[in-house]
Amino acid sequence: MKGPRTYDEYVDLVHQGVYEVDEMRASIDYDPENAERWSGMLDQLDGVLRKLFDDMISDKYEFPTGRDLAYMQFINRWGREIPFKELLLVINTAHKNGLSRD
């Protein structure tokens, strides 16, 4: 997956991330064992992405920051099990390093 080349593409990716978290949360609601396991991670991931999206659409967001987003600790630990890991990595790279020039 290529990084966003424009701010609008970046906003769309973050919005897609919010949607993916909602979808994953809906799918684990049918599996209590996984719900307990993933609940805390999804709560934090949801909070980070929604704040990022809200800041973006209200023109409060500034980047690149040179720092990882807070959810990277979960990606590093559970990334193999997150179906949209690549999307989260692309969002983090844009946050940290800016828009893609490719």
C-alpha cells in the first residue's frame, strides 16, 4: 500500500482506519473470548484514529511529527493478527514523516 500523496488522501486513509476498527469491533462482538482480548486495544486504536481524524477536519492537525502514533505499541505486538495492519502502518508513516513523494 502506497502512502498518501495529498492531504485529502491522508484524511481518507484515517477515515478508512476508523471504519476498519468499527468493523473489527463488530466482528468480535460475536466471539466473547476475543472480545475480552481485543477490547482494550481497539478502544485505544479507535481513540487515536478518531482524534486524528477530528483534528484533521477541524484544521488542528500538524504533521510530520517525527514520532509514532500511540497505537504502534499494539501493532508491534499484535500486528500479525490485525487484518488492516498495513493501513495503520501507512497512516503512522505519514504522521511521522509526512506525505509520500512517490
